Amino acid sequence: MVYRTNAMICTCTNCISNGALQVKDALEKEIKKQHLENDVRVVPTGASGLCVKGPILVVQPEGIFYQLLTVEAVPHLVEEHFLKGRPVKSLMYVPPGEEAPIPNIRDIPFFKNQRLIALRNRGLIDPDEIEEYIARDGYRALAKALTSMTPEKVIAEIKASGLRGRGGAGFPTGQKWEFCRASPETPKYIICNADEGDPGAFMDRSVLEADPHSVLEGMTIGAYAMGGTQGYMYVRAEYPLAIKRMKRAVEQARDYGLLGKDIFGTGFDFDLDVFQGAGAFVCGEETSLIASIEGQPPEPRMRPPFPAQSGLWGKPTNINNVETWANVPVIINWGAEWFSQIGTDTSKGTKVFSLAGNINNAGLVEVPMGITLRQIVYDIGGGIPNRKSFKAVQTGGPSGGFIPSDLLDLSVDYDRLQEAGAIMGSGGMIVVDEETCMVDMAKYFLEFTTSESCGRCNACREGLQAMYQILTNICAGQGKDDDIELLEELAPAVKDGSLCALGRTAPNPVLTTLRYFRDEYEAHIKEQRCPAGVCKALIAYSIDPEKCKGCMLCVKNCPQGAISGEKGQPQTIDQEKCIKCGACHEVCKFEAVTVR
Amino acid sequence: MPKLKPQDLDKIAEKVKRTMLLREGEGRVRVMVHMGTCGIAAGARAIMKALLDEIEANDVKDVLVTAASCAGLCSREPMMTIEAPDQPPVKYVDLTPDKVKEIFSRHIMGGEIVTAYALAQGSERML
């Protein structure tokens, strides 16, 4: 069957929640109605990347990118584009602040500036069809490794590539594999950590949803290199679509003999089970994850022994993150030398980030290491919405830190980020604008880690609670003069007294905000003032009589009836009634409502 | 299902690659069938079908087919434009499925412009 057009509709969780499946049904119905079912094929894909604009449709071979589709828009689109060949401008992407749409996906800066390795198949294959993965060089790396490379050669190749763990800490992957291979005990277990728990992070979910076989192939190559016989895909239960697609991928791979006994007829055996995560943030920590698979409560344990010596059920175990595994087949296919040319001296390859927060093009991006934060935020992310200015970017989730605007030209690699007090982390990137209070943000992350602390270590359980309480007091206008010193004393105590990386990094959001935004803490404590106008106890709204035109829009929107005045005259706010919701500030067209 | 051998990967890839090549957006020859209201009324659907049938029958993988809007010469529809490398685009007019078959083998496959059916060489200048 030859088609002239492939209509690639993104069916990732984001797009589905915006109605992508209904749009897909409408597309298929309308294509039939126009008798185009033999010309146009609708292909479901995963993770097109520009999540904030979903549902998304890319029409190939022209490469026309359509966004924010609705069921109602479909009949017009099908008739105009698929039947008459006239792309529909009103459904195309328009860059922030501009008017002319960009028709072709290859010309949109968001896509143009990315480099795809882990996400190489995103939007190009149907994740439910193993044949489409195979057609894009899938399972060739596994065949190459099994038929022409010794396990030692595979490890040497991964080592030479400079690949480092994409889960957060950035440990060299090849070295980790070598430790596991050197352990004499058997059997050995190979685990994929897909327990992505950072707020605002969805990189791993997107890889699993868009290209599950790339992870399976990477794990099978790893198993061959380390001598593993059984694998576990540990996916958090909150990712039902990723679990469904992965289970289907495992079945297809088994049917083709790409998992199971005697893979490719080479005598190599490896099988894999999908395991649903237990729901706690700490399950993403490797020793807790192992405990969770064993049926124990997810709590970290002392290291050494490392999992490479004694992991799951006391046997040698290797755990890598989703993105790390997805990189492996490409390195084997294209070679370590090619891979190591991408990136910086100490950080090779690319990194996937989920861009979230106050940014125009929120979504999923993959960029070469060494790119600057400015390029990510402005060139790819399209800058800050609503004409506000950039304040900071948070990398690494609750374990990471905030990077201020004067470090925007920082190059993104493991070591530069660490020097700045943040971490690469698994790739969450939250952008905040000038109207964000940094004390409040630090409090938000501490609230998260406090409630997710497993409670095993005193320092993490009690120390974070104490830090959270101090931040709550500061935001409520009850900060004391020595609070900053106390926070700085508690932070290293929590770091030193915690067994796992989650506890050891939990104070980072506080430490980096103290380092770069200390004046904001001081304003809260000494001047009883929240400079960003966020902390309700410290702000008051008022109306500037010079600017107010008396349009009364604020009066209509005030839920408390706290604003009064004559039409056409300046309005006033009754401070007794005001609950500081900010509705008047949001709706005022003349910037007459000020926050102090 | 039989277990795969390494060489089977090529066979599977070969089978599905043709539909997927479209997604790369690259081809040796690009054919636009003009499918405005005028074109469709004059039989552009049959032209499109004939073209796709030829591509399938000849197992061709490097020809991209797209629908395009009215070319402005409604009285000579159905029309198609062929863009081949190192050649200016050629517009064919008054097409029938049989003419498409001939143009397919002589022009698309053979690189020879079928002057009997061609209107002119070149496309309008944009801007």
C-alpha cells in the first residue's frame, strides 16, 4: 500500500490529555469521508516535544506542523490540506511576538536548534509497531554487538564514548558496567530506572511513550556486556500509557526472539519484566528501587556494597536511567568516536530536558551538551511570556538548584552546573520570571522533599522539616534575624547525615537561593517585604490614581467586593476586605494596580 | 512467529521503509497533483490514484507525491507539476490516467520531459 501523505499525530500523555485521541478519530473519519483513506495514512507517534501546543499533527512529506488542534478544526483541515493541497495557516505555529506563521517543522526554531539522539525516533515512528523501529535501524546495534563484538569490546566502546548516567549524578556508564561485569556472582540483574519523580520532569516518560524499543535494545546490549540474564523495567505507576506501550514492546520483542532464549540465534539469553513503581519519590533512588522490587519498603541502604557487587536479592545488579539506555544502541551503531565528538570535554552527547514554568515553548527538548542556558531558554524555549523578564532557571528538580540571570551564558554540562550549585539531574528545567519569590520557591521544594522523605535517616526526616518551618516563617513575615545562619547550619547537617542522594541534595534549592538571592531573604526578614510580590503576609495591593481610568474591570473581578469608586474615577481597595488574591492586578489593562 | 536472524532485520526494514520514507521529507522527484476544486472536478482524484498505482507497481521509493492547490489554469485541469533534480519544474496539462502512466515511465523514471503533454517549463516566480 502506497500512501502519498503520512499524518503524524502525537499521542503522548500531554497531547492525549488535550484531546489528541478525539482529534485522531475525527481525522480518520474525515479522511474516509473525503475518500482519501488510500492516499493519507494517520500514524500515532509519541513526544513531538512542543507539548504546550498540543494536540500536534505533522504532515509529511511536506513537514507542515499544526498545533492546538480541535475536533472542530479537522473537517476544514482535511478538505483544504489533504484534498486540495492548501496548508491551513490558522493552525500553524506562530513564534512569540510575531505574526507570520512558520509552516515547516524544520524551520521552527524550537525544533531546528535541537539535536536528537535519545529521541531520534520521536514523531517518526508508531511506538506500537516494532517493524517501524526496525526500519529506522532498530535492533541493528544488538545484532552487531552479539555477532561481532565481545562483551569486553562493548564495554570498551561505551567507556570510550564518554557516556555518563542521565539519571542525575552523571557517573560514567562504561565504568559502572565494568564493575558489574567483574562481579563473580550469578545471576546478574539489569534494571532500567523509569521512576521519574521530580516535579515538572517528563523526559523519561516521553522516551518510553515515543520509542520503547530503544530502551529495550539498550538494556539487552547492556545485559550482553555485563553477563545479565534477567531485566526489570521499573516504571512508576503514574505512567499508565508508558507502561502499556512498554509491555506491548516487550511482547513484540519476545515474538521476534529479540528477548528470551537464544537471541538472534547466538545462544545469548535475556528476558525482561515490566515492574510498576510503588509510588514514592524515594523509589527512584537505586537501593530503594531494589528494595521495592524485592517487596520491601522502599528505603535506601548503606553503600558499599554497591549494587554492582550486591544488589537485587544480593546479586550483582546494574541500574541505569531510561535516557542512558536509549543512548546505548546509537553508540554501538555509530561508534564511540562519533558520539564523543558531540558535547564538551567532560560531558559527551546530548541531554533531554523538560522545559516548564514561565516559558513560551514549554515542552521536551534534546540539546547537545555545552549549549548555554540562554540558548535553551530563548532560542528554543522562545523566552518568557507576557513581556516579563527572566529571573532564574531551576535544574535538577528537588535535588538541584536555581541559576540566576547573570549565569545565563553558563554552558550546560555536568561539571559547570555543579560548580554553580545546581546539578544536571535527570533533566527537569523550570524557568521562573520576575514575579516569582525565591524564598517561596525554596519553600515549595522543601515541602516536596519533606513530605517525600522516607524517614529512614534522622537528618533528612527532622532536618528538612526544621528548614521547611523556618522558610514558612520567613514567608509569613515571622522571620528572625538568625534564620539565614540557621538554614546555613542545617543544610550541611542534612547533607552529611543522609544515606542516599535524595537527602544529600535536598538542601540544594535553599542553598542556591541563599547564594544568588540572599537579598530577597533579607528583605523578607529585615524589611518585612516580599520583593516579587508573592508572599501574602508581606504584600498589599493598591491602585495608582494617576494610572487608573476607572474602567471598573477590577471591581467586577474582585471576589471580595473590596474595590469601590465612581465610574471614570480612580478606584480604591479596602485593605480590611482584601484577601490579596491578585485578581485586580491580573486584569488591569493600565498597570494601575501595584503590589508592595 | 519465527525467531529473527540478524539478516532478517534488513528484510523487515525494506518492507516498511517505503511508507516511512515520506516522513524524512526527502525524495529524488517531487510530484504535485493540483487538487483545487477545478482539478478535482476535472478528475484529479483519478490522476492521483493512477500515480500512486504506478509507484506501487514499480516499487519506487524516492518519489514524493503531494496534493497542491489550483495552479491557476483551470481550463487545462487535471494538472500536475514534476520537480526533478537539475531540471526546472514541468507542468503537465489535460491529464488522463494513461498519460500519467506514460509520464511516469518517461519523465519520472527516465528523466525525459514528455513535451506532447507539457504546458511549459518553470514555475511562477514567488515574491
